[in-house]
Amino acid sequence: SIKCLALLLSVLGFSSACFGQNPLIRDQFTADPTARVIHGRIYVFPSHDIKCDSTQGRPDWFCMEDYHVFSSSNLTDWEDHGMILSQYQVPWADSESFSMWAPDAIEKDGKFYFYFPSKAKTRELENDAPGVNGSSFKIGVAVSDQPGGPYTPENQPIAKVDGIDPNVFIDHDGQAYLYWSQHHFYGAKLKPNMKELDSEVFTLKEFPAKGLKEGPFVFERNGIYYMTYPHVANKTERIEYAIADNPLGPFEYQGVIMDESPVGCWTNHQSVVEFEDQWYLFYHHNDYSPDFDKNRSIRADSLFFDQEGKIQKVIPTLR
Ligand code: FUB
């Protein structure tokens, strides 16, 4: 069963799972998974890696033109809800850049909000001052009445947001926060419409200055706010976390959730979710593309907390 080995390893101070199904999606490349529980099912909103040829993007780089969403009632059988948004549908996106990187999605008041980065057309940059690091990546939002889409994008990216890897967290009081990364982590309150910032942009500077860090994902458990993120402390990304007593920190570093990929995938990218009384770490490796780590596959393993709320290290289960 899913929990047998997980429970044994938990006793030993590690966590893992008996899925036997990693990677989760086997007919296409997927990466950067955000998992959410919606109406009793697990929905996963990942990136969609494809292979670029010389007429598209950069053949040796990430190539991503659209998103699919997947759902499951048992973490084993996955339904592909099809393509929910493509770069060609987003009025502000540079549809020659194939840069629809890591997304996030969340439900609020019966509507579903899908957040995604993309390189923007030049004229969009002229309308909104370039970000602190001059990034051409913007973050957009698209809305649907159902989690499986299709999603309708807003005409403009979210103003004052420059960077990648959007993450949205809604606190118990209903206040929504948007996080993103661009060398540092940034955060801001969102308006109730979920489409505009409602505060200044906070720079979360308490994270390691050395080594790339990206992919912030925030969740709350027992009054502790956890910020999880991939960080290059050595050669490739490992998943770390920090905690705070409120959504905008300051966060205090706690440790490593998952070590560098054992199969040489340079990136990793995570989300953490509780489903049917078990916590899970969703992440990616390059199981189906060992020689090209920009074609990745999403995975999940059980995750455990100790009595103080510290996260035990997750050891990836291989096939
Ligand atoms: O998928 C493209 C980029 O790779 C993501 O935005 C990063 O988090 C890394 O996983």
C-alpha cells in the first residue's frame, strides 16, 4: 500500500512512499508541479516541457508553450484535462519565446485562478517599468469556473511583478498573498479580485545570498508558515525550507527537504499538500530524459513532520 514503506521510513527519520507510480505522468513531459486538493480530488498544475526545434525558442533550453492540468482521486490513476492555456492565447506574452514556466493555481470563492510566467512582448515592458533586475519575465493570471479549465487570461500581466515561479497562498483570514522569484524572493498582498497587488512589494531577504534560489511555495500548518524552495547550495537544486509566524516573514532557515537529484536533474521544484490525512511532496526529476534535463517528469512522495513541526527529509522513490 502507499503508506507501508513510508511509515517504516518515518520511524527511522526519513520519509518516502510506496507509490510505485513515479513518475506520475507517463505520456508527456511535466515539471514544476503545484498540487491542490479541490472537491476531494488532487489536481496538479505542472509546467509542460516539450522539445524545441531550431524554429522555436532555444533547442537546448526549456521549451514550454502551454499547460495541461491533471487530477486523480487516488494518486495512481491520472486524468489529463487537456490543454488549459497556451502562449498564443495570452495577449501580452511573447509567443516566440516558449517560456511558460512554472505555474500555480488556487480556488477562491468558487473561481479558479491560474498564475503563470512568460516573457512579455517588448511593448508591455515599456508600459510597466522593468523589475529590479530588468527581467523580461512577467506573471499573468487566467480565470476559470472549474479547475480543469479552460482558463481565460487577463489582457495584461500583473503590474509591478517581474520574475518567475508565481505562488499564491490564502491565509485563514481570507487574505491572499502572491510570491515570486527573481534572484530574491518577493511577496505582496493580493486584492480580493486576485488579479492586482494590494500592498507594496516585500523583498524577502533572509534567504541564502549565495546560489540560485527559485520556486517559492508557501503553506501553513498548525500556525507555522512554511516557505519551501529549490536552492543551488552545491551543484544542482535541492529543496530547502524556512518557517515564520506570518506569511511575509521574516523566515528562519530550517533545513533540507530533498537532496540534489540522484539522476542529475539540475532543477527541482516542489509543492506540499495534505490529501486524505497524509502530507505529500510533489517535485520533478528527469526520469524519461536522462540525457536532457529540460524534459522532466513530475513525482510525489509522502512527507512527514516531527512533533515540533520540522519536516523530515524526503527520499525520492524510484520506479
Ligand atoms: O520550468 C522552468 C524553470 O525551471 C522553473 O520556472 C524553475 O522553477 C525551474 O524548475
